[in-house]
Amino acid sequence: MPGITRIKKKSDDLTAEQLTGIAIGQMGLGLDTFLNMTPFEFAEAWQLWVKNKEHEERLAWERTRMQVFWTICPPQKKQITPYDINRFPWEREIKTPHDAPMSTQERFEMLKKKWNG
């Protein structure tokens, strides 16, 4: 069928027991629900389940980064961005204020404030 992608490479095909374990043990499907699914339906459900798990993991990492950020750099002393602490692989395209070059006047004001207290 066009548009259908495999979950695993052919050499890595899973056994019926392993698929049942994934469906019931990890995905939380009931045995009847799993047994009534076609292979295509299960593959689609599994792909969405994996995508959801990846999303949840990203959110957990981003929450952790924000906790570290606020611990290191409270709001009144904020001098860095959360992306300075850690940039995740899925954030390659995010632009931060540090990415843009500062103008001469901005640089002058920053240094003046830094050295004059």
C-alpha cells in the first residue's frame, strides 16, 4: 500500500508475543481491542503512541531545564536564556536574543552598566 511505512526494518520484525506485550503492557490496550485490530491499525496506533511518548519526554526535559534556569538565574538577575543552559536537538531552529549581533550603542550601554555598577 502506498504511504504506509514500516515500524521496524524487515530484519527486526517483532514476534506476535512481543507485539502483544507492547500493545497490552506498554500501550495499555485490552487484549480484545488488540486482537480485533488489523496490522495496519496497530501500526498506526503504535506510531501515534510513540510520538506521544516522545512529546511527553520533551516536555519533561523542557520543564527540568526551566527549573534549573530559575534556580541559577532568578528573574531579577536574569542574564541568560534557558537555551543557554541546554539546547535540545529538536530546538535547532530557535533564535534567541544572544543569536542577534548587538549594536554598538547596546554594547556600550551593557559595558557601562557592568563597569559602573
